[in-house]
Amino acid sequence: MKFLSCLFLFFGLHTAIAQSDKTLAYINQYKDIAMQEMIRTGVPAAITLAQGILESSNGESDLCKKSNNHFGIKCKNDWTGDRVFHNDDTRHECFRSYPNAAASFQDHSNFLKTRPNYQSLFALNPTDYTNWAYGLKKAGYATEKDYAQRLIELINRYNLNEYSVMALTKGKEQKANFAQQSTATFNNDKEVKATMPTTPEPAASPAKAVMQTNTPVAFANTKSIAEPETVYPEGIFTINHLKVVYAKKGTALLSIANQYQINLSRLLEYNDLEDENILQAGQLIFLEKKMKKGDKDFHIVKNTETLYNICQQEGVRMENLLQFNKLQKNMQPLPGEKIYLRFLAPASPKYTTIAPENSSTTSR
């Protein structure tokens, strides 16, 4: 009996790992489409990916294989495209069929954008995936009672909200590039010469847009470190179900405390700061005490990212992060290491020890 229990446990674990690999492959394949659709229509990339994973079983459901329908959208009265018939809530129901996955993703975005029962969702913060998930369920997207919870679990487990934040960044960059190109075209039109050269010069190729990300300096014992240059929403938004704002370089913490009617000493405590007044770099500022646990299981350390950055990005208290990962404040985890946010890590991550002068002394 004990042998059988171990055998079942082994195969269960193997199945779970295989399923996770399929999900990661699905995310990697369709994340760019989901982000582009968010830029085009405003449907959060995290929601699109989670729904695609769930509705299509990572692209392996019978409906998806025979119709490229990743989101389980039924024909409805206004559908004039191809269709297939599939057993769902009732037998032989009509579902939309698409020539490829991209068409399915585009129709999903259009479906949500144009249906009156989903319009209230677009007034939400695009990174507020919790209310988006519950809003979809309330608007009648699916009949399963736990549909919203399942979407939220997928978003947290696979950190899908990062793609929504990335899409916000890309969207603003595209608008800025378009504005620059429009200005350049206007100026060029004004400067047309009266006489053209005998041999026209070849037209200059348009400059390619380059996406830049400024990452923070990796000083493990420094509190006020710049967050990566990500475009966060203006005003209050949420991380780990907590109220937070993004404050730019040069912002006085006292002004934030006054604006949101919080005692300055409490604001410093909430953000693991001591006596800082003027921010030396832009960063996330929490308006509530951070949680003991994160809303997902772990965080993968990015290049030159500090423990303080991770605490702010995930809304987790420093003391708990250190406890979960068997670290001390002077230990800087190496890029690519896994930082646990909800429970005790099986082992400490590989790290570099930072001396008070911010010089490396030990590697592990």
C-alpha cells in the first residue's frame, strides 16, 4: 500500500510538471500577440493569456485543435465566419472557427471590446486583473463558479501581469515614436528646397524603435534603489492587493504622506525606509503595510535587481522575504535565482555578499 501511494505521488508530480511545461510553452508562444492586443484594444494581456490557457487547455483542447478557437467563443447571432459544432453546456453547440490562432486572439479582444456587458471592465486599471477576472465572470463569460479564481491563480502562478505592464510600456513608446515621426514629417515638409538636386539622394531608412530598460544598481544594503524604468499607472493602483503609487525621482516623501493623509514615519515604515526625504530615483511607494506573503509563489531575480526591489515589486515585507529564503540583508541573490514569496525555500539561493562599501566579498 505504501509503495502504491508513492507511485501515485510520483506520477501525479510528473503530470503536474509536464502540465506546467505545456503552460509555459503556450505563454511563450502567444505572449506577444496578447500584448499587441492589449495595446490595440485595452484587454489586459494577463487576462488574455490566462483565458487562453484555461479555455484551450494550453492549445490542446479538441475545440482549439479543429477550429483554432482559443477562448471558447460561441457563434452568436452576429457571427458570419466559419463555424464548428462541439459539445459544451449542451450537445452540438455552434462555435466560431478561425484560420489561425492570431485571428482567434483578435476576435477575443473585439468580442470583449464591443459587447455592452463587458464595457465596465475597460474603466478598471489594466493591471487590476483581480477585478477583471471577477468582472468577466459576473458579465457571463463562463458558467463555472470558480472561473474568476482559476484565472487569478494562473496569473499569479505564471506572473502573467508582467505582460500587462510590458504592454503599457510598449504602448506609450509606440505613441511617443508616432508623435516624433509626425513632427519630423511636418518639419521636413516645411523645409522642401525650391530646386532639387540632379541626382536624388537615397531616402534615409526610418530609425528603428529601441526599447530601453534601465535596471537598478545592485547594492544589497542600499534602501533607495531605482525601480526598473517600467511605465506604471498614474495615481493609486494595487500590488499584492495593497495600495501603491509610483513616485518619480526628486519627489518628497512628506508630500506623498500629506497627499494621502499618512503619517510620514508610517510611510517610511511601510516602504522599509529610514530617514529618506527626497527620492534619489523613481520607485514604488506603498500606502499600506506590505504583506507577509506575496500573491504568487516565487520571483526570478533579474540582472542587478536587489532584495529591496523585489520587496517593493511584490509587496512583501523584507523580514519575511529574508526568512523564507534563508538570507541576510547583506546577501545579494544572483540573476536567475528563485526567491520564494509565500513559503520556506528548500535552500538558499546563490548569492554574493555585499560589504558596507558595496564591494563583493564572497560568492556562494
